[in-house]
Amino acid sequence: MNASAKPQQYFVAGGTLPRSIPCYVTRRADAELHQALQAGEFAYVLTSRQMGKSSLMVRVSQRLQSEGALAVIADLTALGQQVSPSQWYYGLAERISEQTIGAAAFQRLALTLENLPPVQFWRKVMESVVEATPKRVIIFIDEIDAVLSLPFSTDEFFAAIRELYNRRSSSPEFQRLGFCLLGVASPSDLIRDTRTTPFNVGRRIELSDFSAEEAETLAAGLPGERTTASRLLERVLYWTGGHPYLTQMLCHSVSMRSLGGPPVGGEGTTRSAVDEPCRALFLSRDSRTQDDNLLFVRERLLKARVDTTALLALYGRVLRGRRVESNERNELENVLRLAGIVKAEGGRLRPRNRIYKTAFDRRWVAQSLPGAEVRRQRAAFRRGLALAGGIAAVIFGVIATLGYTVLQQRDENRRQLYVADLTLAQQALARHEQFRARDLLRAHIPAPRQKDLRNFEWYALWNQAAADSPLVEINPGPGVVGAVASRDGSRVFAATASQIAEYGSADGRLRRVIVRFDVPLQAFAISPDEQWMLAEDFGPPSRMGEGWSPGSNGRVMARSMADGHLLFSEPFTAMPQDGQVALSGDGQWAIAFDNSSIHLWRTRDWHETIHQTRDETRFAALSRHGNRIALATRDRIEIWSASFGARLATFPANQPRAAHFCPDDSCLMFGDYNAIKLLDFKSHRLRTIGVHQGFVNSLSLSPDGKLLASCSRDQSLRIWELASATEVRAFQPHSITCLAAFFPDGERLLTSQPGADDPIRIFPRSAPPAMEAGDEVYAIAFSPDSRRFAVAGNDGKVLLWDAQTSTLGGSLDAGERVESLAFPDAKTLVAGTRHRVALRNLEQPGSSSTLARSDAPIMSAVSPNGRLAAIADRSSGEVRVLELPGGALVASYKAAIDNPKSAAGMLEYVVSNGVLSFAHDSRTLALCCLGSDIIVWEPAGKPTRLRPTDGSSTMAFSRNDRYLYVGQTHGDTEVWDWRQRRMVALLKGHRAAIKSLSLSPDGSRLVSTSDDGRIAFWDTATLQLLLSLDESAMSMEVAAFSPDGRYLAISGDDRKVRLWEGLRKPQ
């Protein structure tokens, strides 16, 4: 140890490190963040707690200050939590202004802007800051995750940052403004509204754990000679994995214990000198509740706003060494990574370090699962019975109980895993990861004699996962290289490592093998006239062993498409998997390249015009007429002249992997890390088309130039409309990243997965069209045979759809807003509006009869057996039950409701906002009203009055009619034993008013829709939330099951009808 550095002064665990402290460890992120901000980029450092974010911020800000920039630090926790939007934005603007234009100038400015909304006020202050100084202004916003705890949404704040970023292209002065966001959050957390574009501005800076080389500076603070200190540090890193806080804390403890203790020397004493303080600090019984970092990890896992069972199940798979693919769009993975307990390594999730793996082991996972304490108490009780019984009968009874409990627990574990995997599958589908969703769902196909847990929700998800199925699959064999569609679209030329062959695009059948290769092929292209091909291979086998050695003498060759004979050949040294070839749109130019070189030929005489040795060529694209070449490197796009071999322009880019010229060569589309950018050569303006969640590695333009297809490391294929820069479709064609290209007809897409054995697939360009309702929907009903369903709403139009084909079969005009629909039989439809209940004969278009009419508002319901109709009428203040179809009066009930808004009985408020519903016995009738009581009438007996705790918005009877599910305006659903007049359960799964409740025909599932835009599936036996789906609408208005349980029709305020199918056949 350095004699001048006392151990208690050397190491610092937690907090922001002063610049002069010797234990600060410089990492790659220091240089990356400095370079990004110095270059004018926006940046963000979002990672788990105690990773050194604030210390990094201080170091970089001081360095920028020394270089002449204005570095501003704003800690959001200092603004408070219980504040209004105006107070929060004002406080943030004040702190930034005090460090730039001064407090007095800010006060004067604030007076002129006081009438602006909060976010506009803040944005105007930022504009004034930029105008007031010629220096670069870099604003560090620390603890950005504090916005997640504010009582209001800060989506506008991030949208304003994005707007300031976008203004750089039109206002050069804003190129001097930069932001750096730091905190414990993921980019998807920052903007809560799913309809708003996710926050994707700037460059992500990865703040990783200390590497062994980076941590060498810490050895100076450890006891002993240099060799001993290095061994101690190595052992520290063995436990901590380089985690900044854990490393500093353990180093500090080791150095403090050395004072007055025996000298550290041999390997055994070196281990004990580290292992003992490590156990005391982090691995003792109380450490998880005493150490700040372990407490943070524990609380982050157990109190996350996700399904705890699913989260711990995922972590448990990582602990057990199962292969868990990393995907940053997975909400559960984000929770684990922000807790700091796992890391992504080699595309897989792994435990972060040995301390976390030991402290949060499989036993801790089991004890932390929901219900673990109850299970522990039951186990303790059973053990007590066994000890106290003392006789064989008691022991045998306990054994029998244990056996039964084991079986029960096994079934319960299966059920909990089923629920967790449903959530994971739904999240995978939201990320367009159909293959992942299928794998999760397939795990719950029951074995022989095993109970089948699957219900409608499973089949609905399964069918959604299979919705984007290919039209045709082509199986060319192992080692796929790529595929190209013919000019007429009738054929596909597919290449593998051993051959190039021709297949039919309609049936995927092999037509002919064009050429076979003795050495592996790694790239190919087809000339526009389909007379010849350009190909590249690895070269002859290495004599040093099996396989092909990196950099061996490969070839670039042209071969005839007729019989495969050689037209041209040129040696080309390429690293395996790096070599690529491409042709210009007119076929006049050919290019071959890898990471280290690039070659360009004029194909009419195969004259080489460019031969360069260069570093890191990631991608090359030729313009349609071959006059321009786009070369992508790690941090830029270069535009070259093919004719002169000269560089024309250079544009900055972030790790581009794909590029495509516009048809007229006036612009270039390229992948800028996960974003797709369009660069106009004339104006030099750059605009963003769309954003993926991973590297963009493939781009293809439709023949008409209107659509762009992109593939990414996030495993999705997305189609964008260029004019509006909007996404029109997204799906997952292969299990990992792929390449895609449009067919010449523009109606199909050809996809392949290079290097894999996956089939080549052909997909339709467009997804099946959605069913459009025309206006907001208020009622849906299925025919008794489930073959068709009716949809109606605000515009008075009743649309009749075929359930099997999803095609419109006809329409009716009810004249005004339709609020209820029912099919008494297959040929009759009952439509209830605010003033009329009419019967329509569907076999005789235009014919209808009026069941009830009133100048005052009315509402209606039809019994499940189709024989009765109930009508509530404001003018009479009663509910009448009529026989169908004749309309004879069967019963009449008075409907006086105790409500301030309806003191005189059933007033317009009650009818306008109420729900009238029959029980499944077709005899019991219930009436509920927003903010009022519920009245239930039975044929014999007095009416039963229920008083829900809050305003009721909708209701539904259970299958046995014992319970009444009552949806509330605040988002909960109350379960009432209505005959006993008591609430027995409360279902919590929505954040806004419940709009409809629908029970499956077998009564096992309850589906709720809400103003929060979500659809929830509930198990009526356990009252457990099974699945909650976000359908991207402001509100989900109504849902209805078909009588055979096969379909669920749903509609929201987006005026679309969704028809989900849940087949009951074994898969």
C-alpha cells in the first residue's frame, strides 16, 4: 500500500467521487461520453444504481468546462416529488439558468413567459440560454428516474428535448446545445404513453463493470507488496465481477482489516483476507436488509410494477444456467438489469457477479415468490403435528396430508407458471417476437393424463403468434446465404454454402440447380437481366486443419445463370462471414468488400476502377445507375464516385449496417444504429423514418418507392411509409435477425436468415385488413350459431360480419345511436336505440317491427334463451318484461332508485347511463346505473338492492347466477353474492372505468374492458388476473364472446373491431 494513502482515505464506496480521489477507475464510458458530448451529440447513461453515474458526470463535466463549454448539472431529486407541473418545470429552468445566464436574468425572463404552459416555458428558457452565450451548453440531468414518481406525466418534457434535438437541422445555433440524461431507468420507461414515440434521441453510453485492466489502479490501496495487492484485487474481482460499489466496498474492508492484523502473503491468506470480509459484508443472514446496495436490489425485484412470479421465474432460469436470450424490449429483463442482478453477455442473460448469485440464490427466489410465507407457515404447522402426534395414526394422516399438499402445490406451481408465461408471451408478441411467444405457449401443451390449463386466452395468443404466417416456405438446405426474386416474381434464386438453385415462388419447389460449389459460398447477387450472377467464396481449404482459415484466398466470380459456367474470376481475400457483393440497379457495376478492402468493377469489361485497403467497411451500396457508392464505417457514411474513384462527401452515422439509394439516386436511406435515416443529397437534410430496438441490418425499397422494409437485430421486420414516416406493419419472420427484399410486384416480401438452416420465406406485404366499424362501437352480439356477429354504435349503422371470414355481410340503419344488440334466434336481430327497440328479420332485408318506442330515453336487454326482452322506460318509471317476438307483457317492475340525480325515480340520467341485464336463467333481471344502486328482480320475491362502494358502470352474472360482477368507474370490479347482499371479492387490474364485462360460455373466464385501453382475462374460479392486453386504443368499449366460445369480439374508440379466435382443439 502507498504509505501516503491511508486506507480510510483511499477507497470510497457510494456517493459521488471528488476529482482528486485516487480510487476513481477510468472506464471506456469516460472517453465515449466525453467524445459524444464534445461532438455535439445528445447522450444518456441509463443503468442500475451505484454504478458510478454521478462520478462519471462530474469528471466529464469538469473536463468539458476546461475545454471552454458551459457544463450544467441539474439533479431532479432536488426539485421534489409533491409539486405541480408549473413548479417542476420552473425549478428545472431556474437551476439551469443559474449556471448559465444567471439568476437575475432568469427572473426577468420568467416575467415575460409567465403565461405560457409549463413545458413551453421551459423550452423558451432553453432557447434563451442558447441565444445568450456563444459557448457550447451541455446540460446533465441526473436522477432522471425521479420523473417516474411525479404525480403528473413528463412525456411532454422528453418530447421537448426531442424537439430541441430536431431543431439542430434547421437552426444551427442549437447544435451548441447538448443533453446528457443519467439515472436508473430504461428508455421505454421515460415516456409512459404508448401512443407516443419512445424516447430515442441521442447516443446510449454503456457503463459497464470494471475490467481487470481498468481496476488495476485499486491495487495501490490494498495491503502488501505489489504482487500481494494484485492477488487481493484479483480475489475481490472474483466476488464482485467489477461492480463499482461492491468492489470499492470490499477493497475498503480488506484494507481496513489489514491494519493491526497479520501480514497477507500466501494464496491461502490472500483468499481468507478477502473472503471473510466479503461474507461479513454481503453474505451474512442480515446483509440483504442492511447493505444499501443489496437492499436496493431486493426492493427493486420484489416491488417492481410487474408480475413478481414471472420476474422471479425468469431470474430463476438465469440462476439455473438456462439459456435465456437477451432482449432489451422485454419488460421483465429491463427490471432485472436495472436492479443490477443480471448482465447480458454473448446475447444471453447471466448472473451479474458471485455476490449477487450467492445472496439472491435459488432458495431466496423460492422464499420470495408470492405466497411463500403462507407455504412456510403451513409446512411448519405440519412439522409440529408430526412431532406432537406421537402415534402412527397421526403420522399416517400427516403423510397423507403432505402427499395431497404436494400434489396441490405441484398443480398450483403449474398454474402460476402458466400465468407467468402468458404474460411473457403477450410481451413477446408486443415486441413482434412470434417465435419466442410460441415457445412460451408450447410449453403448456399438456402431456398425456395431465390437466389441461389452457383456455381462451392461450388459444387467442397462440393464434396471434401464428397470424403472420408465410405464404410459402422454401427449404434450400443448410447454410443459407441469401435469396433473390426473379423479375417476373414467379421464381426465387436461393443460395446456400454449397449451391445456387431456382425455386417456384408459388409452391417453393425446386426447379433446377444452377451451380454447385466445392468450397463454401458466402455472398451472391443476380444481374438485373438474370443472365449472370456475381458470387464470392472462401477459397480452398486450409492445410493447417479442417475448415477454411480466415483470410484464405477466396474468389469473386461471375457465372452464367444458364449453366453456371465461369465468366470472370478474381482473387479476393475475405474473412469468413465478412465478405459481401452487390450490383448496381442497371447491372453495369459490381462491388465486393469486407472489413479490410473494397473492389469495384465495370461489368462490361470487368475493368477494376477502385481497389482500396481500408478499415472497418461495414456495408456498401451502389446507386441505381452505378454512379455513386455508399460506404458505411463505424461512425460515418462516405459517398464515392464510381467513375472517378473519389470520395464526394462524408456524413456522420452511428454504426451503420445497411444502406439503400432512392430510385432517382437523389437520397440515401441508411441504418443509424437502431434508427433509419433518410439523407437528401441536394439539401443535406437528414430525417428519421423510424426506429428499431437494435441494429438495423437490412433495408429494401418497394418498386414504387413508397414503402421501405427494414430488418433489425431486434428480430423484427418493419414496413414504413416513406412519405409520412409511419410504421404500417411489424412482425418476426425468423427466430433471429434476417434479410428482407420486396418482390418486383411490391405485394410480397422475401426473407432469409443467413448462416442458418431456417427456410426462406415469402410473406404478404400487408397484414390482413382490420374490420372497420365506421364509428365508435357501443354494442356487439353474436348469432346463436356463432357464424356471424353484429356491431353497432354512434352512427346508427348496424354492420353484420361473417365470423369465419371476417368479411362484411350487410348493414342496417337504426336511425340513431344503437346501445344494445341481441340475436333471439338465427334470423332475428333486436336493436335498441335511445328511443326505440326494433326487431329486424335478417332474411327479409328492410323489414322490421317496433317492440317499444318512447319520446323519453329507454334501454333494453334480451334474455339468453331469446324468449324475453326487458325494457326500461323513463316516462313510466318501470321496467317491463315482454315476450318475443309478439311483445306480450310478462312482468313489470318499479324502478325507483335512490340517487340524487334521479330523486323522482328513473330519470333520464339513469336510463342514459345504466345497464340492464338478464341472468343466465333468463328469468332474473338486474338494473344498474352509474353512481347508483343495483336492483335485482326475481320472478318470485322482493327486489334485492345492492350498494356498490363506488359508481357502477357495467355488470355481468356468473354462470351459475350466484355472483354478480360489477364494474366500477375507478377501474375495479366488485364480486357480489347478490342474494346475501355482500361483496365477496375485489378484482384490481385496470386504472380507469370498466366499460364492459363479458363471461365465456363455460363461465370459466371473465373479460373486462376499460377506459385505460386494456383488456383483462380473469379466472372466475380463483379470481386471478391471467392476462392484461394493451390494444393501443384510448378506451376499449365493449367485448362479447360467441355462444360456442370460439370467438371474442372487441372494439374500442379507435373504431376498429378485433375478432380473436380461441380454438379448443389440442395443438
